[in-house]
Amino acid sequence: MSRLGKMPNWQRTFVICGLMTCSITGLMYLLGHQFQIQRSTLGTHSILAAHGIAAILATLAIGSVLPFHIKAGYKSKKQWWSGFSQLGFLAVLLISGALLYYGPQEIRDAVIDTHWIVGLLFFAIFILHVFTKLDINSHRL
């Protein structure tokens, strides 16, 4: 590693692939199941199962960067808004995902809405965080 907090290539690939796969399978299921677009293809149990497996891998990937990437990002004061919002959104996604599986039926509809709205927000910020060098703190007036 040449820079503080920069991930080795294998780890960066693992994180990006894990989170992209999770996000894309979640989006596919959302379109098929919730919005009835190509329901027979996108809204199937197989897509939902792929999303669940991808979520487990994405959680492992994020766990692999916690010890150094987040600490280095915090110290450098770069991309705080996207990094910490992603952590918050991931916490909501993990909790809401668990509630979808284990939670009471009475809150299921609200949890479904929360999960997919936060998932879309997370995906957008993840794309910005990974593929841009946007740093809101360095653009003060």
C-alpha cells in the first residue's frame, strides 16, 4: 500500500464486487417484486436468495476494511460524509434485513419500505464514494 488507508487491490475488488452484487440483486428484486417489472424473472425467490448471499459477502467485505480504511479516512478528514453515511445506512440495512426475516409481521410493510429506500440511498452514495474523489470538506466557500 502506498497511501494511508488505501486498500490492496484484492480487497478493493472484494468490497466493490460484494457491495455491487448485493446492490444489483436487491435492485433486481425490488423492480420485480415491489414494482412488478418482469416479476416472473426479477421477483423470484432465486433473486432474493442471491441478494441474501450477496449481503453476507458484502458484510464480510465491509468488515475487512473496518480496522484500517475507516480509521485512516477519519484521520485524513476526506470523504467523511460519504463514508460515515454509508456506515449508518449499512447499519440500517443489516437491522432491517434481519427484521424482514425474523421480525414481527405487524412492522413488515414499514421495514420493507425502509430497507429498499435506504438501500437505494446507500447504493448512490457508494458509487460516489468509490468512483469519485469528491471531498465536501475541501470545497468550503
